[in-house]
Amino acid sequence: MKIKAAVLRECKKPLTIEELELEPPKEKEVLVKYRYTGFCRSDLHHLLGELGASVPMVVGHESAGVVEEVGPGVTKIKKGDHVVGTWMIPCGECSECRRGRGNLCRGYHDQFLGGLLLDGTSRIKDKDGKMVRHGSYVAGFASYGVLPEAGTIPIRKDMPLEQACFMGCCVPTGWGTVTNIAKLQPGESVAIYGIGGVGLNVLRAAVLRQANPVIAVDIEGMREKIAREFGATHFIDSSKEDPVPKIQEIVGGGADVVFEAIGDPGATVQAYWSTGLAGKLVIPGVTPVDAATSLPLFRVPLHQLSILGGLYGAISTHLDIPKLADLAMTQDLKLDKLISKKFKLEDINDVAEAMIKRQINGRWVCELD
Ligand SMILES: NC(=O)c1ccc[n+]([C@@H]2O[C@H](COP(=O)([O-])OP(=O)(O)OC[C@H]3O[C@@H](n4cnc5c(N)ncnc54)[C@H](O)[C@@H]3O)[C@@H](O)[C@H]2O)c1
Ligand SMILES: [Zn+2]
Ligand SMILES: [Zn+2]
């Protein structure tokens, strides 16, 4: 079938909107009509060549849609199901999966990095018959996608699909980083650097876990409104004042847990200095692969610091994503407020540019027809 998609042909060049050929789903695969895909900063990392993308590839990994057709052998998903695509598919058999760390699965590493489905091939071809890769399995900036059944997560139908797409990345990453990585306790003080899609979910999870105070830091002062709506007790515009002494003043020494949700080496240094004694620096932000920074290490033993990273919030995809959807429908995760704009596929290069210029409040979501 013909689909319309945003293709990354060359890093640092605009995406091309192309008509592509999508093959039908094979064994244990499903065809999904995508409805909404959020624009995550990890997509921008790919566009800018900061993570070493395999091209040509259809980008986008935060998608929700409706199952149109299932391939042979599919047992857990049926036509009409509302689903979320996940960019990490645990193989269930590698050493990480067996240790309960499916978010770090190595079994399908080559497929993931190569933009291929689980059998090591692609279902997408361009008009010249050449292979196009499935970015992060999901390849969500497209009208349709073929996904492995194991990477397709059914989601409750009463959840608006424009919010369900967030279940693919920023919600589990934000929530999982707070609960599984930081293991945040009620009453702990928190500072969050970077109030974008991931940072806002970190912030909301921290508020609902009764952290206090919850200090939001962003280099764009216009993030204050949304940070406060999500429950921040304080906001620091780091373009106007040094956040480190301000956080030390608010908390009295430094915060218990400081999150870096940007992927910026300079902000990581600021976040490091914002931790208090026995504090945790928690880093979901992804820096370019060749970025480095230097930190004075004496603080790690003498101040008993922990530096923790987190991939996909250390979630268990099939268990946690539906649970987070339930949470979103029963608690106030403010996902309606996370969407500040819906855009069309044709405008995707303007959205990438807006993210580079830090003009995006919350998440901008592509509406696919
Ligand atoms: N670890 C994971 O599994 C995982 C999953 C998803 C995203 N990520 C990463 O998380 C990071 C954040 O993603 P996002 O989609 O929320 O990005 P985003 O662009 O929506 O938000 C980033 C925010 O950081 C702010 N910012 C930029 N530079 C800053 C600085 N120097 N100081 C303070 N604030 C600054 C921006 O104004 C923006 O509000 C990215 O690196 C992304 O790749 C990681
Ligand atoms: Zn595995
Ligand atoms: Zn993402």
C-alpha cells in the first residue's frame, strides 16, 4: 500500500515528505493506521546526526493509532485495537531481559540500530524500490506503519489518541526516571533542568509523589507558565540567573534529587552542582555521542553523591505503558496541557527548526490523516 511519510535521507538536511510503498505485515506483525505522533528531542538528535542514524529512515517514535490488519500468527492484538508503538522491544532471552532489564535488551540491538523489524528486514520501499528503514521500529511520522506485535501495546480506548501517543516515549521516560531510577521519596527536594516533554513528565511524577519543593529550571523563561501548571513550586530562568546558588538558597544546601532532562553538557554540570549532600544526579537527557564534560569528582565520595542514568525510565514496556495510561485516566497527569500545538506532516521541518530555537512549549504533536 502507498503511505505518506517523513524520511531522513541525510542528517542535517531537511526531511523529505515522500510517498512510499509499505508491504503488508508478515508473521507476528501488525499494520497500524497512525493518528498522532509526538515530536521528541530524540528525533531531533537523529536529524542532526548526533546519535548516528541509519538512513534513509522514516523518523518518529512516539505514536498512537488504530490496528488496521494483523499478520499471520498474531494472537494478542486484533483489528480495531487502539495501540501505542514502543521503541524498545525486549527479546525476553538476552541476559538483560533475564535480569528484568528489558529496557536495556541487547537481543534486538542490531535491528534497533539498523532501523529494521525483528526479522532483520524492512517493510518500506521508496518510489525507486530502494529500502527505507523503520526509525526506532515505530517510524511514526507516517500515515501507516508495520510494527512487530511485540512492539505494539494495546491501550484503553477511552484514552484520546492524541494523548496516548505520549505513552510511547515522554510519559514512561519521565515517570520511570522518577520512580524506577531516582526512586523518589515523599518530601524529597527536587530540581529539574529542562522543562520540555520529558522534563514535564518528570515534574508531574515528582509532584504526584509529593516531592517538595519542586524546582523547575529552563533557559527559556516562557516555560514558567507550563511548569507552574504542572505543579512546580519554583521556576528559575537560567538565562537570567545562575540556578545553582538559587537552588542552594531555596533548599538550604542543594536538592535531594536533580534531573537533567535536556542532554546538554553545560546544564549537566549545573545540575551536578545543584545536588545536596547524599544527593542524586539523574540523567535521562541524551547528549550527542561525542559530547563530553568534566566534573570535579571529589564530591562523589565526600558528599556521597550518586550519578544515575536512565533509558526509557527502566520501564517494563508491556506492563508499565498500559498502567501509565490508566494513571493518566484516573490521576491528573495533565497530558491535555502537554499538547501545545498539532501540526501536519508537511510542516515537520518547521517543527524541527522550532525545537532547535527552543520555541516549543510542552509537546507538539503531528496529526496524521
Ligand atoms: N533516556 C531516555 O530514554 C530518553 C527518552 C526520551 C527522550 N530523551 C532525551 O531527553 C532529552 C529531553 O527531551 P525532550 O523531548 O523533553 O526535549 P525538549 O526539547 O522538549 O525539552 C528540552 C528543554 O530543555 C530546555 N533547555 C535547552 N537547553 C537548556 C539549558 N542549557 N539549560 C536549561 N534548559 C535548557 C529547552 O528550553 C526545553 O524546554 C533529550 O536529550 C532526549 O533525547 C531520553
Ligand atoms: Zn533481551
Ligand atoms: Zn523519545
